[in-house]
Amino acid sequence: MKVKIFCEYDEPTNRYGFCEVPLEKRINNFIKDKKVIDIKYQTNISSYANRTFNGTDLIERALVMYKEYENE
């Protein structure tokens, strides 16, 4: 069994701060040729502040547990 961790910050973002390739699309592309055992999904909200801006970020992560298909 192998694992792969996906995080939205692993991808380049557009000028609005959103990932150019959505997490769902990245996961679906990755698993299309693998036998998926399980997928765990997590979101975290982080808050930050500085002198000029207060904000929050929603951080999405997914852990994919899979097996490679064996050559037949």
C-alpha cells in the first residue's frame, strides 16, 4: 500500500489566490489508474492578521491510500 497527500497549497494559484487546478480534479487524475483503498479529507480554517489586513484561509488536504495496478 502507498499513500499520497494532496494539499491545495501544492498548486500554483491564480491572481485571486485560488488553485488553478481544483483539488478534486488533481485527485481524480491521480487515481484513474490506481486501485484506491481509501481517501481521507480534511479542512482547517486558519486566521491571520497584520497591520493592514485580517483574514482567514480554508486549507483543504486529502490523503489517498492506494495500490498500483500490477502489470498483467
